[in-house]
Amino acid sequence: MKILILSFYFPPDLSAGSFRAKALVDALREVMPNDLAIDVITTMPNRYHSLLEDAPREETDGAVTIRRISLPGHKSGMADQARSFAAYARQVRRLTADARWDAVVATSSRLMTAALGMHVARRAGAPLYLDIRDLFTDTMQDVLATSPLRVLLPGFRLLERQTLRRARRVNLVSAGFLPHVKAIAPQHDYRVFTNGIDDEFLNRNNWTADKKSGARPLVLYAGNIGEGQGLHRILPQAARLVGDRARFRVIGDGGRRRQLEEALAAAGVDNVELRAPVPRAILMQHYEEADILFLHLNDHRAFHKVLPSKLFEYASTGKKLLAGIGGYAADFASTEIPDAEVFTPCDAAGMSAALERLIRADPPTDRQAFREKYARRAIMRQMAEDILDMARKG
């Protein structure tokens, strides 16, 4: 039995999609039959142009073969991303021209990876398993609302409909996606295998670093700095409201980093430091140093359906959690994560007030039940077994 996995990101790249794809490969190896072979076609590390780690173009580890495709340089702009994906798609088409698999799996936040999986599966005569991490057309409807590029939306919706209907099985990382996809392809019995907590977080129990007496609380944001996160729309104003009662550290890169830098300078704040992306092992040291972990999504309608992977990582540390999220994610955090402070996205005053409550609050209650419920290994094992069941049935 042979399975192909298409993922635009894969370790050592840093992204939610990269960590999820690696966890899926590990889970398949745990449950796979003796005759299973796994092919992964991904890209050379490219998530952040400021952190480009080296990786072999091809590597084999037992039954797993990973091939990485080189991409043109980019800085996270939409045009750059389109060119990069076009390069990836061309090479995937070439590498899969004459091959056959028993199943094709595409894990996709952008619609294009899912559509590429549809093309490869059709040509290989294999069933397609989609792992949908974002609703591309929903997001683009908000992002392109005032852009001339909005004329592309009908074409994207048509491609989305074709891709979902062609798939044999579809998994969603957020139950908030269900109304959207059921309206397009109601025939599926959708799975909801969410993101989860990786072993390196579950195996670590002490997240407390020695603090200097009288030091201001450290609020840490770690992740992408793009339109989806909207940090430029809230952090400068919130930091000015908070003043010397807390300090902020932002670790990451992305298409809106320059705009964030300019907004911070215009606000005249001196309690925010920006740092470049770092490898995950070093990032965990920053988690340890932090007093409060901060998450924010922009105030777009589409983001009311998502469930950010960062929620699981942050909550697993037992640190105080400050989250600017709405809709399904806000409901999830309020019911599943003890002591999380949730505020309305892009509301600087609301963020400042929520932060003040966290500063005064006692340490969070025990989150062991949350850690056990959302261990990624168990979640991805269920997904791996679902993929193998589909492959056996053909």
C-alpha cells in the first residue's frame, strides 16, 4: 500500500501546517501495515524569509520518503505566494506524472494545495482525503472586499466546489467550518480531527522561569505577523493604554510586520520589542520566560469559524492566556481552556482591560484535563486510521 501526502510546509519549516503534517506522518507510521510506504512532497523551508533553515531535497527514513521542492524567494505577499505555489504545483505534477498510489492526502490551508491533490488523485486513479485547515474563499471574500482582485472569487468558489465534491473523505480542523462545507458538498460525513498539543509540550511540566523582583509582566506573541493576525490594528494602541504596567515581546515575521513596525513607531510606545522567528526549541525558552501568552485574529467575518492551532500550544503550558478571538474560537476557549481571558478582536480597550485582569489574577487552574483531551498524538492516530480505512476500501 502506498500513500502520497501533499503539504506545502513540512519540518524544519515553522508553521501550523508543518507541525500537523509531521504529526500525521508519525501517526501513519504507528498504525501502518507492514506493506505501507509513505511519500511526502513538500517544499524547501520557506515560511519566513528571515529564517530559512537548510534541509535535504530528498530523504528516506524507513518507509517514508520526503521530497522537497525549491521555490523562488518571497516575502509573504499575495503575488509572491502565488508564484511560489505555482512553482510547487509544476514540480508536483512532474513528480507524480507516472506514479500510482492507493490514497492521496492533501493538507491545505490555502485552497490550491487541496485542488492540486484533486488533480493528482484523479490522474493516479486514487481516492482523495482532504484535511482542510482554513476556508480560503471565506477568508478571501473579506480580504479582497475592496480589491480589484475580488473578480477572482467566483473562480475560486468553483474550484472549491469541485475539490470538495471530488474528495472521498474530508476532515476539518474546526467544527466552525461545517456549515460552509456542508452547503457546498452535503454528501460527505465530515470528520473533525482538530489541531492538538505536540509531545514536546506534553512532556514538559515546568514552564516557570526565575523572575527578577519587580519586573513588569512579559506578554508574549509568537507566530505569523500577517493580515490574518491583525497585530498592526491593535497592539500599538493597546500597548499605549497599558503603558509601564506590562511589556510585550513579538516573535515572528510576515506580510504585515513592516506595517506593525510603522504603527508602533507612530504610537510612540517603548514597551514592545519585535524579534525575528526562532527555531521551536528556542521558542519554548521564550514561553518559559513569559507571564502571559497572547493570541489575536483580525476582525474578519471568516475568522469567526476558525480554531487557531496556537490556542492548543499556549494553553498546554499552563500560562495565563490572553486571546483576541471571536465566534467559534471564542466559544471554544471560554468552555475548554480554564482561566483564558477572551476579548473582541481589534478592541484595544478590551485587550487592555483583559490584560489588567490577568495581571491581577491568580495563576491558572490545572489544565491537565485539557492536555489529555487534545494530545495531538491521539488525535492524529484517529485520523491516520481513517486514512488507511479509506485506502483499503479504494
